[in-house]
Amino acid sequence: MRFLRRLVRGDVRRPRMILGRPLLPLEEIADGIGTAGPGDGDSKAPGDVDAAPPDSPIPDTLDGVERRLRDLLGEGSPDVIIRRMVIWTNPEIEGVLLYIEGLASRDIVNLVALRSLMLAERVPTLDASALSRDNIASVFMTHIVPSGQISVLSCIDKVVDHVLTGEAALFIEGARECVVFEAKGWEHRGIEEPHTEKVVRGPREGFSELLRANTALVRRRLRTPDLRMDSMKVGRRSKTDIVIAYVEGLTNPRLVATVSERIDHIDTDILPDSGLIEEFIEDYPYSPFPQMQYTERPDRFCAGLSEGLVGIIVDGSPMALLAPGNLASFFQSPEDYYERFPYGGPLRALRYIAGIIALVFPALYVAISLFHQEMLPTKLALAIAGSHQPVPFPVLVEALLMEVTLELIRESSVRLPDPVGQTMGFVGALLLGDAAVSAGLVSPIMVIVVAVTGLASFTIPHYPTGLAIRLLRFPLLFLSAGLGLFGLMAGLTAIALHLGALTSFGVPYLEPLMKPRPSLRDVVWRSPVFTFNKRPEYPEPLDQVRQKKFIRTWAPGVAEMARKESREGGGEDGEKSGDGGRGAPR
Amino acid sequence: MIVFATGFLAAARILVPVAGTAAWMAALIGGAIGLGIGGLAGMLAGRFPGHSLVRMAERIFGAPLGKLIGLTFAAYCTVVLGLGSRQSVLAMWIAFLQTTPPVLISAVFYALVIYAAYLGIGAIARVSLIFFSLVVVSLVVLTALAVPVAAPGRLLPIVGNGLGPLIRAGFLAASYAGESIVVLAFLRHLKDKRGASRAMATGVAVGMVVMAVATGFGVMMLGVRGISRVTFPVLETARMVGFGQFLERAEILFLALWFSAALLKLATVFYASITSIADVLGLRDYRPLVIPYALLGTALSLIPESVLETFDYLDVFVKYSVWYAIALPVVLLLGAVVLGRRGGDDHVQSKDEH
């Protein structure tokens, strides 16, 4: 008790010898304080504690600490572990270890805290009587608790916040501060193949729900020291960790600032997924079209960062966001680049055609069959009329019936487990389609129209874009049924105008499609990778040049072209590639 | 897009009676005059960077006269809007939607124009770029399909009804090219003024070449007499081509595409008009004017009671509007030079600027 009173009074002794082992001088100890690990706004060097007393200071006694912790975390929570212990210092002092079972790894807690604090293995031994209330936690941080990420906090509310993210906290008898160290170790899903962005050729790794695993996946692919990962917390209750990733010197700082500012403005209770962030920060939340890319592929995420986009990773969500987005980006798949360009280009063009089919095909069929039969060759017109003859409904009702049925099948198969969902899809499509035709409820041609539309909508790689197209198909159906092709074009023009007005973080949504040359290079088509000399312009990257203009200088003629251009004063960052896809030397 | 979106629907019907078989050349002459008008407009914009038409006029001639010039410009746009929308609605109604009341078609048309005007010139410009490409592609396809049906001999004699009528028809065609002066209303929104002048010149040139090709093929396929008997020669031309055994009577597809192009053109004219009126009235935001002005446009488009009456109005308009299109930049430019007026950048922030 005398020791405690001395600690409370701040009566500090000079260091001395204990058991013949040299003790570290206090000044030397104090020099190392504050550099051990990442802290937060509340973590301070010991000397600073009195300068700004925290709102919720740590109680003076361990009993008080325990009472306060039980107040804050509740009495009956079995996963909240408050462990009283005796620490091996000379003289021995008491401490309280706080962690959440399940969030903190038992191994880490045992190794870092219990073993290092309760077993006197250390040489030299620490003279606890030489420490004051103000610096004892800092000395523990720098000399005793073996953890990479460690900090001292003086506000008990902040300590609890950290503990709720999986860290562990050590309260030391009489100390004004508490040592908080990294102990995260909850059960989580491993790195698996992305479920929504599968590719035939390309990496199989996908993001998981664990923030640190996701940031590591990004770091592994982008090893530049310029990669920045700014950390934020959102959610009054969930206190969800968010990382804003970008490449310094490449990403436009205005874009980074805009994203950070918008996230900073979010004031909500909980944030279970990145989808909510998207809605909070996008320019036009009432638009049916998504304005940010999301991906569960680290390779795609890193490709986005390398183009000057800003990435957002949310703890607990396997879907990372990329900003800004635009219409063209939603029709791109990583596989476009992983496959050789002769296949990548046509496949991407096919996707755009599929997008148009998915949007307009049923409406076009309704318009032609109701208003413009003269467009069709006689045989086809007769075939359509014949197939529709036993159907008791107008074409619009028939189309709506099939479209709604298709949506039902799709929705039900999405929610079911994979094998059941697939079976459900087949059974639903076959049975309902065939049975509906046999029963005379729909015509066979309508089944074909709806099936083709459904297939086309599945080719769009970005799911929300597909959803937007599915949604807009219905008003177009009504317009076509009312005004024929005129109605369809009116609807399409309205959609086009809406898209023309949309922006994502200030960047026009149709931006890349507006410029013919980049558009043909890597928007509606995919040219060879060695022609991608410049990054896309729409995120306004600080560094426009992606690669050298002449890379394949070993190919016949290319080296001469490079030399010629360099003689003429052409830079390495020219607008078009001179490589021209020359073949390998014979 | 402004130049030929509605123009080429009926241009042949107006040019052929005057120039005969040389109507296609009249379109080219009109294009040349249009380029001249565009050049004058570009010089004016270069002298008054960041100024709207009304601001330019006010700076040159003072507020009262400047506002009056602004109102004449708005009136010009209103007539272009009324006649253009009436033509587009009629083309749809006559050709394909005869059981639908034209008022309903007109209402849908104006609803979209209002929507476009609310979104602003940025959205209209971006979408126009897409539709412009589609319209040009559609016309190239149509021309390619029309080659087997066309009879080049019908273009003879090469100068048609003579040189005098050809030049007269050229000025009629120039009234379409002269519509490009509407861009004066929003040149201030463009960052790249020099690029804007170039784009305007390209637009006029491409538009008038397309009009020349459409008129020439109209003559080759329908003949001079045939053209004088039909309401919209381009539509009749499109009716005569087919996609092999796959699609017949594909003119509806073309018309649907052109309808969207016409809509965007008229939305641009609508926007130019209301922003000018807002400038005259000193309003910071043009949006309160959108609905009242749309009602005015709809009413104006319903004044012609029949198709023939619409064309009577159109005949009068194309005869005189070209002189307004020439006079406006000439008067402003002369006034600026004589009075020594030159503008700094007084770019007025509006809610529409993107």
C-alpha cells in the first residue's frame, strides 16, 4: 500500500540495482516512449497526460477499473474477459487484462500478455517502485509487452472501443494510462474464389470480410511505397473500420479529399457493408444506375488504383469500392485483359450488345408486333401472329407475365444454395416455359424473346448495372405497348439524358464513351495491352503515362520507329502506340 | 446535330421545287453559307469570351437594345422550336401512329424536351454526341442500301433549273445551317472556345453534306416529280430500301432514331431560348421558365391546323430566317468593331454548368 500511495503522489525514486541486475535508468526508458506502435488521437506520451485530462479517465484503483468496465460492457456478457493478475515486477503489482473472447486471439493474449506479464523471464527485472502513475504504462509498452501494434490510452471509453475491435487492454495498478495491444484473432472466412466475378483465366483470390487480410491482398499486388491506406471509422455503434486506398503521386488529391470528406460526413448507427457507404457518398442516390464500381477481386481493385481511382475497403465486407465509376467500367471484366486481345475486344463489344438486348428486346418485340408488323417479312409476321393466336392475353400482358416469371425464377435461385439454385433455375425455366406454352398462356416466340433477354442480362459483369437494366425494361415495355417504337425511343432518350446528366464524384458518367480514340482503345473494344500507353483521363490522374510507348522493340521495325520518333523529338508518352502489334521476329 | 436533325426530313421537299435536280448542290451551297455564319459567330464568341448572346448584345449596344436583341433571338428559337416539333410529331403521326392523337405525341415530345432542359446543356451535349454518331451511321447504312435502287440519271441536268434558282435554293438550305447560331446562347459554358468553333464548323459541314446526300438520293430514287408529291421525301426513300429477307420497311427504325435526334436538337434550341430569356429578365436560374415556355412551345406547334399549313409556315420561315441568322452575328460584330467593344470573362455561374 505504501508503494501505491507513493505512486499516487508521484514520488518517483531514481533507478537502482535489484537482485544484482542492472535496472534501466528512467530517462532512458522515457526516451523510447511513444514510438512503439500506432496509436490514435487519444494515445499520448506520459508527460502529456496532465496537459489535457480525458473525459473518462481511468479510475485510480483496479477495483474502480473493474467496476467501470462492467458498467460500460455489462455484467452478464460471458465473452467479456476481465482477468485480474499479478505482474512479476519488483515489487509485484497487480493488473487487469481486458479482452473479448472470440475477437481477440487466445494465443496472442496468452503469449503477449499472460506469459510476458506473469512469468519472470526477463532480464533485467523492472523496479516498479521507481515508476510513477504517469509513466508506468508507457514503460510497460516499451519494455514489457511484446506486441507490434501497441499504444497507451488514458480514456477508458477509447480503451473499450479498441477492445471491441479485437485488441486487448492491460490496466496497471495505479497507472493513469492503459496499455492497448493488437490481439485480433477472430474466426473468419478464408481467401476464396470470388463468387460474383468468376473468370476462366486469372487469379482466383477474392476479398474476405477481414479488413487486414484485404489490405494485405492489395499490398501484395501493389508493392509501391506510394500506396496509401488512410484509416477511418464510421458508425456510432458499429464503429466500422474503413480504409481509403490510393496511390500518392498518381491519384488526384482532390478526388481523395472528396471521398474522405463524404465518408467523414456519414453519421449513422451501423455500417454492415460497403453497399451502404456507396449510397451515402454517391452523387445521385436516386438514380437506378450504380455510380461506383464494386469488386471482390484484389486484382481488379489494384488495377483501379493504378489508374488513379480511389479504393474503399470496409471491415466486414468482401466488396471493395472504387470511385469514380462510369457506365463503361461496368461492362468491363478482368478477363478482358487476361485473355489475349483478339478475344477480349469482341467479348467486350458483345457485352455492350447484350446490354442493349437486355434493355430493349422485349419492348422492341412488343412495339413491332403491336404497331409495326409491316417491318417483318411476311412469313415471320405470319409465324408470330400464328403463335400468338391461341394466347388469350394481349402481347403486353404476355410479355409482363413472362418477364415477372423470369425475375421470380432468378430471384429464388439467387437465394438458394448453389446446387439447389441451379436446379431451380433449370426446372423453373423449362417447366414454366414449356408448361406456359402448352397451356396457351404465352406464345413460344415470347418465351424465346424473354429467354434471350435473360441470357443477355447475365453477360453484364456488374450485377447492379444488370439490376438497373432489368428495372428499366418494364417502363420501356409500357411505353412500347402505348406508342410503339416512338414510345421506345422516347424512353431510351430519357434514359440517355439521365445518363448524360449523371456524374460520379464530379466525373461525367458517359465520359469515356464521349471520346472516340480512347473509346475504341479500351472502352467498347479492347486493344492490345502494349498500346495502353496512357491511363484513362476521367479520374484526372497526376501521372498520365502508364508505360513506354515502344515496348516491343525486339519486333521487326519497332526499334527503328522508336529511334525515328526519338530523333523527331517524340516523347515516350505519345498518344498512339507505334508498336502496331508487329509479330515476333522470324 | 442542330443543323440537320429536323432539316433533312423535309429539306428535299423545299429545295427540289426551286433548284430541281440540283437540289443536292443547293444543300452544299447552304452549307458554305452556314460555315460563313458559323465563322462570324465564332469571331463574336472570340471577342466576348465567357459572354452569353444577351450579355454580348448588352455590352455592345447597351442594356435596352441588348435585351431587345436577346428577345428577337428567343423569338427566333421559339419559331424553330414550334415548327421543328410540329414536323417531327407529324412525321411520326402520319407515318406510323395515325390512331394516336397528335397531342399525345406532342405531350410526350415536350415532356422529354422539358426533362432535357432541366438537366442542362451538359447532358444534352453528351447524349447528342452519341445520337449524332448513330444518326450518321444510320444514314450511311441507308445510303448504302439505297445504291441499288437509285437511278443516277435522275440527277441530270446537273444544274437543275439554272444557276439563279440554285443559288436561291442555296439560301433556303442555309436557313437550316444558320440555325447553328443558337450555340451563341451557351458558348460561354464551353471551356475550349477554339475547339467549340471548330466543332461548330465540323457540325455544319457534316450536317449539310448529309443533307446533300439525302436530297441527292431522294431525287435519284423518287425523281423531281415524285418528291413534290410526298410529305417527307427521306421517309419515302427509306421505305424503298430493305435489309434483304430479314427486315422490310425498315424506315421506322430510322425514323425512331431521327426522332430522338430531332428531340435533342429542339431541346438545345429550347435551352438556348430560355437561358436567353432568363438573361434578359436578369434571372440567375432559368429553370422557373421551363414549364411556361414549354406550354408556349406546345401551343405554337399546334397553330398549323393541317400538314399543308405546317409546310406553308415552313416555306415562309426558311425564306426569311437565313437573313436573321446572317444579320445577328453581322450586326453584333459590326457594332462591336465600330463602337470598340470587347468583352472580358464575365462567366455567369448558373446551376447548369458542369
